[in-house]
Amino acid sequence: MSAKSPPVALHAFETLTPDLVMDALASVGLYGDGRLLALSSYENRVYQVHLEDAQAVVAKFYRPQRWSEAQILEEHALAVELMAAEIPAVGPLLLQGRTLHQFGDFAFSVSPRRGGRAPELDDADVLEWIGRFLARIHSVGAARPFACRPALDLHSFGTESRDWLLANDRLPLDVQSAWARTVQQALEVIAAYPVLQGAAAQMSGAPKDAGGAAIQRLRLHGDCHPGNILWTPLDVPATAGPGPHFVDLDDARTGPAVQDLWMLLSGDRQQRSRQLGALLDGYEQFREFDRRELALIEPLRTLRLIHYSAWLARRWQDPAFPINFPWFGSSDYWQGQVQMLEEQLEAMQEDPLAA
């Protein structure tokens, strides 16, 4: 008689069935009519659910063991503050006196559904409009610090990501040395910016960059790319009003204000300068922007590049990742990363972008 193979352990999200989603919503008094649509999200699982009363909501099931309850509640608190300031952020609903709920192995929240399309970032008026709201978001974010959520800094995005990838042998041997050498060179350049050094720099006093004065660190959206801004045109009826609506504060962290601007820039240097100018035209109608932060754009881009590779590798046991990122992990992928890091080393030596 042959021995049986041990059962393969399911990933946590493989147990998140449609019935479980519906039961979770029912536990907070929301009853679905059977229509369930999975929305694009890899870090968490997010569903649009139609209810029996003809309304629709968005249910977000958090990745287990990523954030603590206190950290998730800080995300929710920031969203509530933004909405109280009449900023079009989409935050969680208060159900049964709470914004965060537990059902089985999952923490989840429920938000109102908001429609919209990607913003047209070649339109200066659109960028100026977004810039005005980013300034207002940052004014709220600067009012108080996070107590539990981490900072976006050299250690958490750069050094820790590099060390984890190397310690877990996630790079092919034929490219490992070149990648490790190039990452080290990049991290040494980024270390010249005290505001990105994190807790170690804070212990020796306020972080200072060129000019001697401290560059402010505040609560940020953290992942303000075009996919996290839903745009409703003026000529389209919408219950939430026209213009931008900011979604997905899941990556809210402490950091410099420019982190929420640079991911909205694309194209060649001239195009990015023009886009930045439009953003800041709107931004500075409500809040002063420290131009020294423009020197942080390429270091922040470099940190995101390193962190992204580590994020993919750390999530590889989630079945959604091999399906959606089949190109990850090959020698070609890592050689491409070396090339991009080399380009970033050059970019970090150039003069900062000017608005």
C-alpha cells in the first residue's frame, strides 16, 4: 500500500469563497442579492457586492498578518478625517459602531461604491484639480502623526527588501552579484537624504536636507498612482460629485509630501516638468510645497523599484501572483531590474525636476 502524500496547505485567500464573503456581509447586516464581482486587487481581496435593497457596496478583506488591527484602524481614521474635511476620499462605512470587522480568519471593511475612470493626466486642468485636493489631504495628514503605521524610508523599502531577497535566495545565481552590487550603490546614494533614513535619523534629531531646515514628514496616501484616483467628468451625473475621488489608503504611511505627487508624472523630462507644474499650481493654492522635496523623486522611485521586487517574491505563495505575474523571477526579469537600477543611479545624479 503506497503512502499518501501530505495535503497541500491552502493559502488563506483560497478559503475566501463567495459564500464566505456573503456570510461576512450578513454578519454586519448587509444582505447580498447574489451578484459578486471581484475587483482588481492583489494585496487584499476586494469585491463589489450588490445588496437586496438595490444598493452596491465594496467589501475589502485584508491580507492576514500584514497589518495589525491598530494599523488598519489608523488607515480608517485618516479616511474619516479626510471625509470630515470634505475631501473626496472613499472610506469605510460605520456598521454596528465599527469600521473594521472580523469574520472567521479575515478582517474586513465595507465602503460605498464609487464609479469613475482613470484621470487624464495630460490635461493640465485635471492635474491642477488633483493638486488642490492633494494639498488638502496633506494639510489633514500634517495635523497629527501616525502612532502605529510605518514610515516610507530607506530601511523599510530598501535595505530590508534587499536583505530579504538575498537571504531567501530569490535571485538566480547568474544575476545575483550584479543585482546586489547595483542595489548597494543605489542605497548608498539614497542614504545621503536624511529624511529617507527613518527612525535612525530621527533619533539624532529632525531630518535635514539641503538648506539645513527640516523637511516635513506627514501622513500620506502613500500609493497615489493613477489607478487609485477615480475621475468623474463634469458632464456625468454622480452622487459624489465631479472630479477626483481618492481610493485605497491601504499603503498610507509617513513620508515627504512629494511621495503622493511623483507617481502621477510620466513621459520624458519635459512632459514630467509640465505635469509637475500643473500639479503644483493646484497644490499651492492650498498649501506651500517645499521645492527641496523635488530632489527626492528619483530616490523614492528607486526605493519603490526595490520594494516591488521583494513584494512580488514575498507574495509568491498566493495563487493570484504566479497567474498575474508569470514573468517574475526569471533571469531576464532580474537582468532587467539591474538595468533599471543602473538607469536610476544616473537619474539620481541629474538635477532635480523643475516645475
